[in-house]
Amino acid sequence: MRVKGTCAGAAGERGRRPVVAALMLGMALAALDGTIVSTAVPQIVGDLGGFSVFSWLFAGYLLAVTVTLPVYGKLSDTFGRKPVLLAGIVLFLAGSTLCAGAWNMAALIAFRVVQGLGGGALQGTVQTIAADLYPLKERPRIQARLSTVWAVSAVAGPAIGGLLASYAHWRWIFLINLPVGAVALWLIARHLREPSRTRPAARPRVDWPGALAIFAAGTLLLTALVQGGIAWPWLSAPSLGLFGGSAVLLAVVVAVERRAAEPIIPGWVWRRRTIAAVNLALGALGLLMVAPTVFLPTYAQSVLGLGPIAAGFVLSVMTLSWPVSAALSNRVYTRIGFRQTAIIGITLAGLILLAFPLLPYPGEPWQPALLMLLLGGALGLFQLPLIVGVQSTVGWSERGTTTASVLFCRQVGQSIGAALFGALANGVLSARLGGGDLDSVAHALTDPSSPTAGAAEQLRRAVDAAVDYVYVGAAAAAGVALLVLVFVAPRRFPVIADKPED
């Protein structure tokens, strides 16, 4: 498939502005959805019931996004970015409308999965179009804007969700997506002009068996990782059955993809050294990010005694330095290269993560906040050069698949990290307290009527120790990423020069 021109078209920066605005709105839909629901859970459960399964409001969405990323990446390379993104926005808005009308928790979870099916298209295709719009030298500009969207969403999402749930109704958390998505839909439909492509001799074939196999294998694997140790013990029959079933289905995926004429996950994704290295490195990033995003708020409330808003601020400072560092990273990688810049970033991140267990007990809130500010700056130097670099090593017809594979690995790493570090934290707490897990301890610290509330000091020290171990584990994940960059990634990424025709 030959591509003439780029998505940027001939109109220059002015012609790109409506499309960039649409991309930012689309990214905001996906980013806000991960945070805005969390603060409304008490109101949702109070209205619909289903407290025992409410975690699937998040797990179901995560599963759908993760397992569909490779599928949408291949579809965007085959049929173009515009139809895939439009279909994703429509599906996301349909899921939002259904969520707003849910009559019980089971229905809401099912409709969240529908949202996730659209969210997968939003995440992968927005990143791909961003790379299509700008040449290599200008690409950090759009990536920094998208990073800023994620940063603002991380800070604003819980506050917006709490306000809507408290002063309106939790259903407005989903209804608010409709006007935002409608504007994005209109801007994309009206202003995005994809390059004209010569029609292939044969009609493009979609590897639907491969897509179904990937979806099934990913669903079983991520269900095992998300629910293991929570809904059932790790060595129980459900966990072993899910892991065994996912292993069998992964073998089926390999067999199907090898025979497919147009595989969803082509073999070249892992045979090309640069792409494989970036996939592994960003998978490690997803794993280490669990430490600050999942465990730091608990630490801030349980150990430092902060309220939810103040605890959120301790984490949110990381989202302030990340986009700034990412925007400035091009001044570094244009001089020393993508790989060397990412090595500097992940090395600094590993050292910062190792510094967390050295904080005094109980310490002051500014101390972990300062570490998170530094961590955001380090990870901005790590992630953006890798994403820009790997997107620059492929042409238009492979960029969607490449971008989706990177995002897929990061999502899987995050799921593995949540399971691994959750087991680690609960194991430390059990050893220190003779039983219990992080959820029960956090409840004991915030509930004065709890029978264990009198032992608050012992509980706080146990939480402090558990989170320290998690941060050491996150530093080990940073070490894995560093080893991948040093020993697997090529010294220089084989960048394809920007041309009018890919």
C-alpha cells in the first residue's frame, strides 16, 4: 500500500489545529474515564448495589481497552485512521449513553466494557494520527499536548467526578462525555484529510480469527491478573484455570497469526530489534507506574494522615513535571539520540524510586511530593523519546500497528504490576500484622469504630513498610527497562526520513 502525502496536508499549522483539538478532546475522553468514575463509586453502589463486584467497573473497561489495541492498530493501517477513530468515538459515546441508563451493577459493568471497546480505538489511533500529523522534529509538540491532557485529566478527573456525584447525579459522569465526544466527532469528520492511497490489487482482508483469539486470550490473562488475590486466592482453581486457558489461547494466537495473510500482530513487531526493545521497555514502565498511581495515595492517607484531596495532590505533582520534561526532551534526543535520552530518564527514575524507602517515618507531605515531581521529569525523558523514536522507524502503513503494540505492552505491564505489587504489599502486611491485606488495613485506619483502630501506629508502620517494598520493586522494573535499552535496543534507531510519500 502506497501513501501519498501525510495527514498534515498542505494547509500547514492552521489546517492542523482543528484536528489537533479533536485529538486532544478524544484523548480527554479516554483519560478522564479512567479517573472520573473512581470518586463516584459510593453513590453508584448506593443506587445500584453490587458492592462485591464494583471493581469490575474499572477492570472491565481496562480489559476491553487493552485487548482491542492491537486490533484497532491493524485496522487503522489497513483501512485508514479516520474511519477507525470515528467508529471508536461513536462506540465510546454509545457505551457512555448506555452507562448513564444502567439499571443495575451488572448492566453498568457490561456497558463499561462497550465503552472500553471504543476507548481502545481512541487511545491507539489518536497517538498514531499525532505521529502522522507532524514530522519528526515537530512531533514532541503534539505529544507534549497529549501528555498535558493526561496530566490535567489525572488531576481534574476525581474532582469533577466528586462534584457531579455530590451536586448532580452519578449518571452525569457518563452523560458529560456526549457533548465532548460530539465536538471531537464533528472536527474529525470535517477536518481530517487522510492521504490518498492507491487501491490494492486485492481487497484487504481482516484477520478476524486472529482478532477473536487475541481478544479471548487477553481477556483470560488480564482477568487472572486483575482478580487474582482479590476475588480468589492465587493458587485456587479459578486462577490456575484462567492462567492455563490463557496459555492455551496464546498458543492458538501464534498458530493463527502465522497462517494469516494479514495478521493482527505481525511477526515483524517482535523480529525488529527496535520495536521489540521499546515494547519491553514500556511494558516495564507500565509495571513501575503502579507504585505511585495505586499505592502512593494509600501511603499519603494511611501513613501521613492526609485527606483524599491532599493525598491526590501528592501524586498529581508528577503529572505537572512529566509533560514539561517530555516537551523539552527533543532538545536532548536530537543531540544524543533516542536511546541515550531514554537511558538517562530511566536511570534517574530508578534512583528516585529507590530514594522513597529512605524517607523518614512518618515524614512530611512535601518529601514524597518532591520525589514525585522529580519522577515525572525523569519519566518524561524516558517515555516520549521511545514513542517518537519507534514511530519514526516505520512508514505510514505500519505506524498504527507499531503504536498499538507499544500501548498494548504498557497496558499489560500495568496489569501485571497491579497483581504483582498487590501480592507483595499484602504479603508484607500479613508478615507484619499476622494477617490482613492493604484494603482492610486502610479501612481500619480510617474507621474509628474498627476493632483494630487502637493499633493505629502499628498499622501505619506496616503500611509504610509495604509501600517501601513496592517502590523497591518498581525500581527493579526500572532496572529491567534499563537493561533492555542497554543490551537489546540498537545504539541508533533506524529512522525513516520524513517524505511526501511513505
